[in-house]
Amino acid sequence: MHQSQLTVIIPTLADTKRSESLLRAIASVVDQQEAGVEIMVAVNGQRFDPELVSHLQSRHDLCVMKLATPSLTNAIYQGRLAVTSPFFSFLDDDDEYLPNSIRYRLTKLEDNPSCVMVASSGFRDSGGHRTTSAHNLTSALSNPYHELSVNNWMTSCGAVFRSDLLGPEVFKNVPPHHEWTYLAYKILSTGSFCVVEEPCYVIHDTPGSLSKSTAYSEAPAAVLREVLKLNLPSIARQSVLARLAKAEHDLASKALSNGLRSKAVKHHLKSLILPGGLKYFSFSRHLFK
């Protein structure tokens, strides 16, 4: 058996309601008929559909990894640990790759051996309406940290990574929400990247996705505090601190709208002491009137 060139890691709960989208994600890789591509389905947790997992295990065009803990970030890490190919990528179970997207990205990496990864744009599909995802990707080449504060251009399915430059430790102990915001900052500190112009994926905005949960919507401030623990250049740290001030302000505003005044005060005070946070001072009148 020949060595695989690329491993596509698909983390999934493999539950019944995700079976159709999971099979679509897998098909989007298989249909490209790209030689040397291995599909690794990382089933995490015990909520999986036994028939679906049995079907996946019977297939010869993919391998299945079963993990006891229902954790997306652990599935990402364990998937990376199992990679033996020169390149690897990730694909959420409700998203899909566009035709030829694997070839576009591998060619770019092969032509640019110093790049730790290649990033790509794509589309976000909400009820059949498509908008551009990672619209600021080209601008990110010259000012990556600033553009992360505008829009996270490193999507979960948008990049292909070089295995010898990005080891498993990069994907270890990643926060459970906004994991690709955290990883974007972490991976940027490891080296340069390149981009492809062609759209490479479709992110399907599904009602049951993790990004719709309350915990996810309240996590930005916590994630940004984790980002600040990374070895960031000064310009990136200032950008993250400004983002944190806004995140704390947003939490204060949300808490107040829910009648949680003391919680709102706590987050408001946190926003004020951060660089750029004084712009939110006028919010005080809503708290202390």
C-alpha cells in the first residue's frame, strides 16, 4: 500500500441527525478522485448511530477512529496524532469540499515548501443562500493579525497543513469553543502561509451546529484570554486586547438585557481597563442610572 499524501480528518458525533451531512462531507472528498488521500473519520462520544458507524467501518475508502470522549477539540488532536501523511486537513461533518479543492491546495504547498499551511476561501450556505467565507483572505497575507480581528479567515475546512512543520502539540489543549480563532493565532506564530484564489469549500449553516449554542456565543472573551497566553508579536497582542475589550463590552450589554445587572457591571469594568476600552465608558449610564 502506498503512503498517503494527505489525510482529511472529519470529527463527528456520527449521530442519526448528522448522518446525511456526514456522508455528504465524505463524498465531497471521495468524488475528487485525488490519489493518495486518506479519510479519517473521528467518531467522538457515545451518541453515535450504530448502523451509521458500522456502515463507515465496512467501507474501504476511509478509516474510523472511535473516541470515548464527546469532544471536538480532542477529536482534532487525536486525529492529528494519527496522521502519517506529509499533509493533513480538517472537514466538519456538516461541510463539504468543492471539486478540485484538494489539488489546488496541495499544488500550492508543493510549490511553496516553506509555508506551514495553505489557506483558502469558500462559501457559507444558509438555507440555500451562499455568501463568501474568508472574504479577507488576500488581505490577510500582508496583515494576518489585523484581518483576524476583522473576520476569522482561517476556517476549519479552509486550510491544508504541512505535517513536518505543524506537529500534534499545536493542536493539544485547544479551548472548546472558537477553537479555530485560537488555532489561527497559534499557527501563525509557527511560520508563513500561502493562499489559493479558488473557492475550496462550503460551510453549511445548520441549526444544530455547535456555533448556535449559548456557551459558544459567550466564549469569545475566554478564548481571547487564552490567545493572550501565546507567544504573540506586539502588534498581534494589541489587536487581541482590543478584541477582548469589545468582547467584554458585548457580554456586559447582553447581561444587562437579561436583567443581570451585577454581571453586566463586572464585564463592563473589565472592558474599561483594557486598551481601547474607554470607548465603552458611556455604557456606564445604563448600569448606574
